[in-house]
Amino acid sequence: MGKTKKCYKCSTETEENARLCPRCNVKLGARTESGIAGKPGSPALKILFVVLLLAIAGRIAGRSSSAGPAALPAPEAAPAPAVAVSNDAKEQLIRSIKEKGSRELNAMGVADLGYKDDALRVYVDQRFNNLARSQQEQLVKIVANEWAKTLAKDSTPIEILEYGTGKKLDEWVLK
């Protein structure tokens, strides 16, 4: 007998070119440096399993960090009287938000801001879609809080639109 390899299951020595173990009938893999035949398996399949496990771990980690501790509800205050806000005030607010954070908003994928009735319209490009949902909400909340203060409302409807086409991607109500 020339070079031999051992079965990974029962450690029986077989010829190097043997495909099956003569004792336990297990399919043998390639001979390793130690002389023991490794389990047969596709490297591509192993890589796929590793990627799948990392994706699952990432989802679990993302859920646990976004869940956070439950916040206690704020005591209810008397509702503020509905105040009609003029279109000029809305226009000024949109301009001031654009001036304050135009560079930062643009870097995150917010291309433009606008409104229709009391709904804030956020025009976004592909960079915004690449952000995680929690990051998107955080970014929009910054703008929405200013909008809600001006309108003197507790909640604000927000429309997320694709820049250039005006296609509605999503609609949120932030409180």
C-alpha cells in the first residue's frame, strides 16, 4: 500500500484514492496533512452558511438595539387649540430648515423639502434608501419636529417621495 488516509468517522486506514470507507461505507473526502480524510463538502456551501448565519445575527442584533426600554407615556396636557398657519409661515419654515441643514440633509439623501396642506413632503434620493429604517426615521424626525412646532400639532404626517419623479415611497405619522 502506498499513501493511506484514515476515515474521519471510524479511523480505518484506506488507500489514498478510495472514495468510500471499506468498514463503515462513509463517503471519504480529501486527505489532509494529518492523514485523516476530511468530510466531503462544498466550500461554496460552507461560505453560504456563514453568510446566512451572519445575516441572522445582524437582524437579531438590530432588533434588540432598536427595541430599547419601553418609555413611559407622558402625562396628557390640555390639547392646544388648532391654529391656522399661513402658507407664508410654512414657506419660511421650509426655507429656514433648508438653510440650517442643507449640507447635512443632502449628504444623507434628502434632496428637497416641501409641503401639501399640513403634510411635510421629504424628497429623497438613493442614498436615503440605503440607510437603515431607524436612521431614516431619526433624520426625518429632526425635520418633522420643527414642522410640528410651527403647526402647533402633536403629530405630523410625512410623505417620503422620490426626488425627480415625485413617486410616493412611504408615508409616516411621527409623534
